[in-house]
Amino acid sequence: MDLHYSPFDFGVQQDPYPVYARLREQAPVHRNEADDFWALSRHADVAAALRDSARFSSRNGLRLEPAFWGPDAERFFSFVAMDPPRHTRLRSLVARAFTHQRVRSLEPRLREIARAHLAPLLEAGGGDLMEFAARYPTDVISELVGVPEADRDLVRELGSAIMYRPETAAAHDLPPEALAAIGALVGYYTELTIARSGSRRDDLLSDLIDASSGGDRLGPEEIVGVLILLVGAGIETSMLLLGNALHAVSARPSQRKRALAGEVEPWIEETLRFDPPSQALARTTNGEVELHGVTIPADARVLLLTGAANRDPAVFPDADVFDLDRDTSGSLAFGIGRHHCLGAHLGRLEARVALTELTAAVADYELDLEAARRIHSSNDRGFLSLPITFTTR
């Protein structure tokens, strides 16, 4: 059977891991002519490319869809779609505002938000887990940024529109509704930034406005770019992680029992390795790259398959087995090197709070996988809908 891989193939999106295994074994440098990209799937190659911004540039963005790819990618991905020295400058300024202390201070409020959104599900004995999984991180980001309570329904609706992938949409297209929602969110955050410039509060947006280094400051467009980045990096991935975590242990009774007994942190880390919400990151070659006897030309699109790397048996023995006792230190779920996810600490905190609150109330659960629906995305993996029934404590 010919080996073909496309991140736009709905069948691959349903279960990419068998294809990843074949890529690692048979074609660690895979060429897709139709979609015009190369794919790296082995852990050593993906990790090396993530560390090597001199040869593997982020200048065209992280996703291959035409709406996201190209020299204007930074409009969607901010400093993540930049190389040094621009990346170094902007990330450094954002890091001055987006501190561990700022994130840790949110934990009590995160618990309140999680409990409020969990309550209807628990009272009903179940429902669609992804309704909670979408609303919770959206409100967390609004809390972090400083979105007024009166505007949070609007931000939640726009965030949902950006994340929604209708099954009728062409695989390579971003739905018009998503593009319109991005434009509306840019407009909203621009107005909020202008308003906050004249009236600071104790929130991330105020800190971004005030962040400086040697007199250098973030401009209004740069600040809005960071806020848009948070929608994908801080909302969609957190939403998908929660669904993937419940799904990962649902058919593994011993692992599920331990997870529900409170082993939340290893549950999160092994889910990030075993079935991460972000499956791939795109790069552009700055020159020819020789790898495994194959020459990747200059200016080529290269897809770094972090989801495949996290199942590489060279790094993770019995990689297709979900194991709460596993050493996950080699996981590439949050990237590595200069582009290591700046919000990793927030993502972990969101998941820890949500799953801790859930396991405190739930003794067991059952998923209706026949009724479940997955998102359609070239680089993200998870559920759009995941019906669940709870047995409460």
C-alpha cells in the first residue's frame, strides 16, 4: 500500500497514529506533492528542527491553510510566527507581562469558573462535556486579559466561531464564519486596548500596555496580536486537552480509576504525550536541508509532526500505551527551544483545576463515542462534541 499523509484528510484526522507509525518507519522525510509540504515524524528530527530556527523558520506561520500561511501570518500568531531578532524582542516584552505570578494568582478564580460551568453538567448527571470544555477556558482567558463581565458572552461566541469546523467545509479552507469572527475579535480587542490605555486595571492587558525594556514597548497592533494568539493557544488547545484526557482513560479501567482518584498531574502530562491537542507545527526552510538521504529544498514548507514524535518508541517504550507511570519529560506537546509555549504554565493550571474539580465530584463516567464528533483541523486534534454520563460521589 502506498504511503500517503495529509493533515487535511478527515480519515487521518480521525486516527492519525497508524499513519504516523508508518511515516516514522518507512518515510521519516515524507513528501506530499499535492499539498506541497514535507513532513518529519521522528522525535529526534522534530526536536532538532524545533530548536533550529536558523534552518527552520517560523516566518510564514504554523499552519498550512492559505488563510494562515504566508508573510502575514503574524497577524494570527504574533511573535510565534517570527524569527530572531523580532521574535526575541516581542517574546521578551510579552514575558514581562505574562508571568508565572500573574498566572498563579488566577487559581482561586479559575476554581470558581470551573465550578460554575461544571454545575449544570453535574446536576443533570451528564451532557456534552465539550460545552464545559469550551466555556471554561474562554472565561479563563477573559479573566486573565481583563475582559469586562458584560462582554464575555460576546468573546465566548466569537471564540466558538473561530474554533468551529463544519463537516461540509473544504478540508483546506477556513470557514467564512471563522474568518469573520477573527475580524470581529480583532476589532473588539483593539477597542478594549484603547480603553485600557486610559484606565489601567490588575490584568494582563494592562501589564502588556506597561511592559517595557530599555524604553521599548509593545505597540497597539502587537498587543492585539498577542490577544488573538491567546484565543488559539489559550482556549482551543485547553478545550481539546480536557476532552482528550477523559477519552484517553475511558477504555482503560485501571488508568481511569487512578485518574479519578486524583492522579491529575500525570494524567495531564500523559495525555499531552499520548493524544496532544496540537499535532503539528509548520516551518519554512531557509536553505537546503539534508536528512536521511533526502534533500529538502530551500523555501519548502515542512510540517513537524509533534503528535508522531510523542509516539516514537525510540523515546517512549510501548508508546501506544497510555501509562500514568511514564516519564513524559521528552514530550514535545508544548514545543521546545526558543518557541517553547510561553503559556504552558497556564495550560497546565487550567487543566489541573478543571480535572481536580471534576474528580472531586465524579466517581465514574461513561462516554457515548458513537454520538461523539471530532473537530476537523489540520493541526489540532480533539472533540467538538463528547456526550458523557456521570456517576457522582
